[in-house]
Amino acid sequence: MWQFDHQSLARRTIVFTSLSVLLLSGCTKNQNNNWQGYVEGEYVYISSSQSGRLDHLAVTRGQQIAADTPLFSLESANEIAAQQQAQHQLDAIKENLSDIERGKRPEEQAVTRAQLKQAQANAEHAQNQLQRNKAQYRIGGISKQQLDDSRTAVETAVADVHQKQSQLNVDQLPNRQGQIKAQQAQVAAAQSALDQANWKLNQKTVNTTHAGVVFDTLYREGEWVAAGNPIVQLLPPENVKVRFFVAESVLGQLKLNQKVILHCDGCATDLPAQITYISTKAEYTPPIIYSNETRAKLVYMIEAHPNATDAVKLHPGQPIEVRLQ
């Protein structure tokens, strides 16, 4: 009597199913160089090198922004005070340098000129007195000692004139070169301190250097942000790429800078792209991939970048169909 064997029937069912899958896989195997892939984005995390309270967040999630758009600003009272202090110190040191380079002030030079004029008058008076004393000495009106005293007074007066003239020349000269160089070095140091204070203050307000879409904002206004912590997550269009995986049998057909066509559901037209990366390492098909190939098969990852104008039409995680141009 024939008996129904459930285990045998189950084994036959599994074998039949496996054969069906293999046949279907062979039928759907990529014959037209079409592959399934997905969009991926390389995000730019924008932060400040300084810490502080987030006073103003100028962008929102999903917003398309141009280059040099203000993103956020942190409280900056301390940095403003440091900048003002550095500016005042620089101004004071520059004034000292200017004073050293000019020599003595005009008022001080005027005093020396007056002293010189007085010395010249004294010398002229002493010279006149000497001439009178010579005449008196010839007629016996004065002694030899008085005549010698007159000559000495003339020499003293002339020497005083020379001294005052030299003093005026010195007053008009700048200070010694070593003092000027030392003061110039202090000016340079103060300028560097001011530049550093300006840089720290500028770091409290951050603008974007690239156009793109604000993918996310990571802090709210009023929160304290540590230095280096990202505040805005930006996705520039040039950082949008498509990843897809190909079998080893078609790897030889692909090369860098090769043109491909991207097709996505909802796109008005197909988008051109260019292969920018071909992996040299084989891997198993990832668990999450839009592919009809069997998972056990080894594949190679390929990356392609669309034009920046077309990249804004794509979104990370979006399934994409890729084919050769």
C-alpha cells in the first residue's frame, strides 16, 4: 500500500523552489548593463573653534542656501572686550614708537634753542669786554690778570655756545637704532595679539563656504556649545553620489570618468553622472541594497557623481537605476 511521505514531499518542494529561484535569477540577470543602486551624501559638519552660548541660528532644516550664507553666531562679549584691549595696547605702543622716531618734542627743542641764543649773547658780550680790556691794558688802566680773565671768559662763552649747539643737534635726532628696533618688535607683537583677538571674534559668527541643503541642525538657540562641536549638518550638491554594485563579470567594462545614466522614480528626466570610484575589493552584497542579484555572489562597489545642478534633485537613501551611457 502506497504511503504518503511528508518529509520526502517537503524535500522535493525545497529543491523545486531553489531551482525556481535560480531560474528566475538567471532570467533577471543583468543583460543590459543596468544596475540598482542608491543615493548617498557626504555631509559637512560645520562648527566653531570657540565655545559659547548659541545666540542665533540663521538656518533651518531642509533650507537651500548659497555660499557665504550666515549659519549661526555664538555669544561674543568676552572676545569683543579682548579685541578692544588689544587695539588699545597697539595704539599706545605705536605712539611710543612714533615719539622715539621723532626725537625730543618741539617744546623741548625750543628750550635748547633759547639756551643757545643766550650762550651766543654771552659769548658776544665776553668778546666785546675782551676788546675793551685790551685797550685799557695798553694804557695801563688794568692789570695783566684782568686781561687774562677776559680771555678766559671769552673761551668759556664760546665753549658754552658749542655745547648748546651740539645739544640742539642731538635733540633733533631720533633715539638710538637699538631702541627703535626694540619698540618696533613690540608693535609687531601687539599687532599679532590684535590679529588673534580679531580671529577669535570672527570665529563666533560662522558662514558657509559652500552652497547646499541644510540637512540638520544639532543645537537650539540658548544651548551651550563646546568648541569643535558641529552645529549645522550641510550637504553640498557636489557631495551627493550614487552607489551601486556590479558583478565581477562586468567589472572590466567600467572605468573611471565613464559616463552613466541615472533613473529614479519621480524624476522628470534621466540624469547624467560620471564614475568616480571603482572598488578594488570584492564584498558580499550588503543586506540593504536594491538589487535582484543573489546575496551570496561577490560584487564590487562603484560610485558615480551627478552634476551639481542635478544632484539637488536626489535625496540620500533614494533608490536609483544605473545604466551605461
